[in-house]
Amino acid sequence: MRPSYILTSAAIVLAAIGVSAESQAPAAATQLTYADLVDLALAAPVAVHIEVRDAVRLRNERATGVEAGRTRFYIEADVLSLIRGAQGLTSEIRYLVDLPNDARGRPPKLRDESQFILLATTVPGRPGEVRLIGPEAQLPYTPELADRLRQVLRQAAQADAPPKITGIGHAFHVPGTLPGESETQIFLETADNRPVSLTVLRRPGQPPRWAVALSEIVDNAARPPEPNTLLWYSLACNLPPALPPESVAGIEPSQAQAIRADYRVVIEGLGPCARNRARR
């Protein structure tokens, strides 16, 4: 393909996507935490495995809004497989990506036939053009990463996929008949109004036990979510570190204190929602 044609196409893509596109440096798949991957997967209508056919570095006059230390490239690529969405996507696509320069400030070399996974959106009216959804949305392809991504997307598409947690509702605490015995229930708010609640049980001489219920009925067999699952992500990455005051409004102070302590049991049990990429 002649460079003049590529640059003309790049100008068209710049007009369609906008010159203020965010930087989108490729991140090593091993650097992505589970939360990073789910953030990207849930935000991207399109996930596609591509092979670079042509990569053209855009000069400064054609690449405004690029962060210092990065260089913008116009990419033409062949679609090797579609992982999610956009069934009408053409077999050849075009997009822009801002890549970090090397330690000496020189633009990186993007080799033909390099393979990536793109997390993107389509450009309305231009079936062969896509826009990356944000930084690190061009990921070096590995079979392991593709499998992890497919697993997340399959779980998210299931009818019983956990809802997004948007807040914490009311909570209550019931002391037991024995000293040290109690039960706390904390109701969560969700984006689709599905019921989700947390239950913390304390028994004399035993460590506190907690569980999550995804229905109005609390199952005695309920357990905490397994780490690195969508339910774990929904809780660990959306619950606030401390119980909001309104959740215990009107509750007797000693019971409110017990609820806060039980909420800390849940937060500590979930562990941190670790991320290695900046969210924008």
C-alpha cells in the first residue's frame, strides 16, 4: 500500500475519531489484574483479535492532543477473530493509537504482522474504522489473554450475572441469645434494582462468617464470592471502604457500631480491588 494513500486514509480517520483521542499504549497482558481486564471488557462493545498490516507514524501537524512522550500511529489491520460484538465488522479495520516513546525519546517501532487484542467501539457510518475505548485498550495478543477475556465476557452475558453495585442501603443488627452471638444484614443498591445483601454471623468462640445473597431470600448455604470472579469484582471494586452514615441512620449507637464492625469484616474478606492501569 502506498504511503500517500495511507496518510490520506489517516486524515479521514482523524476527522471521524477526533484529534483529541486519549493515549492508548499497549499494556503487557501479564500486567493486567483481573479488575483491569473486567474494566476493559465491560466497557468495550467490540473486542477483536487483529494483525497489523500497515503502521504509519503521524507527524505533529496531523497528531494534535498527543501526550508528551508518546507518538500517534495510524494502523491498518486484518481481523483474525471477533471476540465480542460488531458482527458486521469488516475483515480490515483502521484505528489510531498513541504509543510511548523509548528511553531516548524515539518513537517505537510497530512491526507489521504484530498481533493485538483491541477493546473498541465502532465509528458510526464507517464500518471499517474503530476507536479504542481508552488507555491500554490495545493489548499484545496471547492465547491466555484471549481465553481470560472470553471467560469474562461469557460470565457477563449470562442471565444470572451479578448486577453492578451502585450503593449501600439500610442495614440492621440482631443480637443473639448468647453473649457474642449476632447477625447483621446489609442491603445493597444495584443498577437494575436486583436484590443483593450481605450477611455477617457471629457465634461464640468462632470467627465471624459472612456471605452474599443475590435474592430476597438468604440461603443458609451462601458463601463469600470466589476471588477473581464477576461477583467478587462487583463487590470489591464498587463497595466503599466504610459504611455510609445513612445506612445506620436511626439505629441505636451500639448496634450501629456493631454493623460498622461487621461491614469491615466483609471489606477485609474481599481484599483490595487491585488495578495496574489508570481509570479515565
